[in-house]
Amino acid sequence: GDAQSTIPGLFVIGELSGYAAIRREVPFGEERSRIDLLLESPGREPCYVEVKNVTAAVTGRVALFPDAVSERGAKHLRELMRLKARGLRAVLVFCVQRGDVDEVRPADAIDPAYGRTLREAIAAGVEVMAWRARVTTRAIAIDARLGVRCP
């Protein structure tokens, strides 16, 4: 649902900290989407955040997204570009749930349309970042910032 958190500093990702409220699964956009997180504070531009979980990897410490054709993923990128074009903050976060990679790349061989749309989104000013999540039986914790490369 539209759960909300008002815990200051909830985010450990510095670029996304400092917002007073977090709303989840908020309807938005022209293509009938839901944004994963909407960060809000009085007197501050809202920040729209889409999170993609990354589980696939290849040799050379490279994670790939998506692991299957993802029209939904491309749709979310188009929505983020529209938000950015309206002057709003639009962010894509790749959450990498494996410890054997150092960067994320688009899986062009699996979904070339997603790769093209990701490159367009970056060129349009959508903020794209990747973070590794360390998963244990006790917790899931953000571990390290990873690179995002679109060769």
C-alpha cells in the first residue's frame, strides 16, 4: 500500500537522505505506473526513486540487469525521464544482492531495448546509481557503492 515513514535519516544512502517522509508504491506517470519510493520534505522538490533488484552476473565481477526481457523496466525508465523533463528529481537505484561484483551494466544481449532506454535516461539526467546489499540471516544492509557502466 501507500505506507509512509517519517523517520529522519532512514536512508543510509547519502544522496537520498534528508527527506522527512517516505511513501511507497505511489501511483504516478502517463503509463499508469507506481514509483517504488517518493521522498518528500516541506519546501523541497520531491524525489522519485525506482529500485531494481539485480541478481545476475557474468565473469569479471559484472552484474547485469535485466535477467529477462523487461518491458516494465523500460516503462519505468520512460516515466523517470518524463519526471526529469518536468524538473523533478528522478533516481534509479540498482540494488545488487551479491558480493562478487563491482559494477552493473545493462544486459544488452538479453534486452537491448532496456539497454537503449537506460542510456537515454542517463543522457536525460536521470540519476542512476548501484549499491551492493549484503544479505545475511539477520539483516540486509547496504554495503558499498558500485559503478554503473553503459559501454
